[in-house]
Amino acid sequence: MKVTDKIKQGRIISIEVLPPNRGHSAEDIFKAVDELITDYPISFINVTRHAAETTYVELEDGIIVKVPKVKRPGTVGLTAALMKRYSVDVVPHVLCRGMNKFELEDLLIDLYLIGVQNVFAIRGEYENAEGESKQENNKDYHTYAVDLVQQIAHMNKGHYLYQKESTMSTDFCIGVAGYPEKHFEAPNLEEDMKHLKEKVEAGANYIITQMVFDFDVYKDFVERARSIGINVPIIPGIKPVVSLKSIYSIPRKFFVNIPHAFLEKMQEAKSSKEEFEVGTAFMASLVEKLLSWGAPGLHLFTMGKSKSAKALLQAVWR
């Protein structure tokens, strides 16, 4: 079922997982999903994707070669495995970074043929500048997420890069990312909102936000979106934060703000157990405000770990 159709039926819960590291199994991911899907009505599982990074490999004869390497391959395989194991809708991430538009077309065809109805289109990030320079000014690659959204929307109309007569039209429901505190590269929130609107106009059907920790930040973001004509569902991204260490590491990595009141409560905690309880209570209060105000559901950044997500759902989902 499409994300937008599911939202029409009521509040949704989606969870996000990472593919396993190269050469590892998905058993830990399955265990985490088992913990959540057994007790809660998980609507969708999102599977992240990483761009290929350039690395150097020494062959048996001592020759060193430069090759592309994805740290966590397996997005398509994990998507298929989750669909089969749980009979649940899975939303794979599709990235501009690391694949040219022709490779992306092949990827989207594969996803459609295995029964995927929803995709999440994002630009993605490289960890080093070499990948960035490879795509710069290369017409075979998309520069921004809006270009990828447009490609998927064209496929939904039966328009392919390798155009043939009587091509099938795909029917993807397209999700995109929104940044309530603006994307770190944007000069201001107004400019960032303009680009978000462009993605919706290109064909995006719903938005999942970057993680939010302040109700007013989400509310202001939605109101700004509505005021400029963005009327698709906006699902708040929630990261269950249950340790003081995360309070300090998350802003550095994701460019988001942690409310001072939350920080103070976590600093007052006397043990890791108390931090867990304080963090769960704070996030539960936030979620209750979001749902009461009319948020269409939750997107939980579990990243394959279930304990904190389960504690949060136990507190708010009745």
C-alpha cells in the first residue's frame, strides 16, 4: 500500500533500519524488527542506502587499484527480505549520489518488479570530496534530489531514459526529506523551503522530516510549508534519545538543536538507567504533542536498534 493511502486510514508508524555492514548477515536487523512489529502496528520499514565511496584495494599480485565501495550494500536485498519475512510495505532509499541516472533507472525497475510501491528520494552525502568531484558537472548524474524526483515521476508516466514503445508506467509513491531547522547547506530556511516546494511540484507525495526535538519547530515548519502551498503529508522524524552522550553527538552529525530543558534533565540523571528513563519520558511528551496537534504519525530512526524505540512506543501508542 502507498504511504499516502495508509495515512488516510489513520496514524502511521514507520521505522528506519540500516543494511548490515558488508559481509554481515541481517539477523540482528530481523531481531530488532521482531521486537517492534510483534507488538505495534508498524506501517512501513524504511531501508537506508549509502553512496559508493572511492577506496584502494591491493590485489593478490600486489597491484593496488582504485574501486568504488559501498560500506553497507544490500538495500534492495534487505528490502525484498523484509517484504517476504513480515508481509509489510518497505520503503527503500534511492540516492542521487553514487549512481548515474541510467543506473538509477535500472534500480527503480528492479524495485518495481519486486513489488515496491514506495521510494524515498534523497540526494545523499559523500564522506569524502572525491565522490563529490566525480559527479560535479557530469550530466549523467543528478545534482539535486528534485532531479531524481522528476525522473521517478517521469517513469510513473511511462517515460524512460531508454525510451521504447509501450513501456510500462511505474506507480511509485515518492517521499522526500524536509528540514525543519533547514538543511545545513541552505543559506536560510526560506531558501530551503523553496527547494522543498520544488520537490513536491516535481512529484513528491509526502515528506519525512529530519529528526525533531521541539514541538514548536515542527509546528512552525508545517505552517510555513502550508503557507507556500505545500499540502502533502509531513511526517515528523523522531530519534529516541536515551543517553547524555547522544545529546552531544547528534547535533554535530545531523545539524539539529536539542532543547536546553532536555539537556538539563539528562545532565541531572545519576545513571545510564535514569538517562534512559528521562530520555524516554521527554520524547514521549514530544510525540504526544505532535500527535495531538495532528501529525500523521511517526517516523522512528531506530537504525536497527529496538530497545529505545520500543520504550517510546510503549509510552505513547495505546
